[in-house]
Amino acid sequence: MKITENNVVQHIQKKNEKAIPFIINQYGGLLTAIIKRHLNYQQQDYEECLDDVLLSIWNNIHSFDPKKNSFKHWIAAIAKYKAIDYQRRQITIQNQQFLVSEIDDCLVKAQQPSEENCVEELLEQLSAGERKIFEKYYLEGTPSSEIAKEFDAKESWVYNKLSRGRKKLKSILVQKNGV
């Protein structure tokens, strides 16, 4: 049986792998335009995102409802939200790389006696609890699971505190360096 726009959903539901090339040929331009609009034309991210979109279509075909949307609009929405997720992930990664590298540079300098004030000055900007978590995690190398036990909290709480602290320190570093 030939795959058409009218029966592509049934073929995906039956897990007919020939439906994927049909989707790429029929809707590839639409998916490409949506993804590239959100990812600023970064080729590697685009390719990964397109793969995720196709995988989501394949795995979530049961949630497609022709009464609510056409298949074309449904896959366009999947592409849009996957691309937004990738964009957010890239922003998070870029922020973490900047912050961790800035903090690491400062910590490396702190190992030298003349630059010890750099870390102390930065950590003074944090609350007492945040400072204790930062010192344990970054200076003492204590695993996040142990810190969580010490504070009788979840490990995700520790990561949340570290993330918020890094954001706070980043804004301080940006203001200080005039970036």
C-alpha cells in the first residue's frame, strides 16, 4: 500500500518504517524552517532536533487527534516545542560554561596566596547557607549527595542552590568586569 498524506498516520501507528522517509519528503521543508528559526541555523543542533522530532512523532502518534488538528499542524507543533527545548538547553549550557569557567579561574587564582581574596570576596556575596554549600562543593570537593544528607534535603535542592548561586555570582562578575 502506498503512503499518502491521508494514510501516513495509520502507517506510523502500524510502525511502518517507510512512513519516516515520506514525512521527511513531504514535510521536511516545514520542519526545517521551524527548527532553524528557533536554533539560529546551528547545523548540529538542527540535525539532532530533527531526529528528536521524528522520534517524537513515531513514539507519540497515539496522542494525535485528527479532530483537534491536522497531521501537518501536529508535527509542526512538535517541531516548534522541540526546537524551543533545544534553544533553552543551549542557553543553559552556555551560561553554565561561562559561570563555571569564571568561578574555576577565580578558584585557581585562589590557590595562589596573593589571589585568595578573590574567592572570599565572591563568596561573601552569597548567604551563609549558599556559601557553605559552595565551599563544600567547589573548594572541598564534597559530592552533592553528601551535602544533601548534611542539610537533610534532596540532591536536586543542592543543585538548585548551586545554580542560583552561580547566577548571582555571574551577575556580580559581569558588573565588576563591566561586560
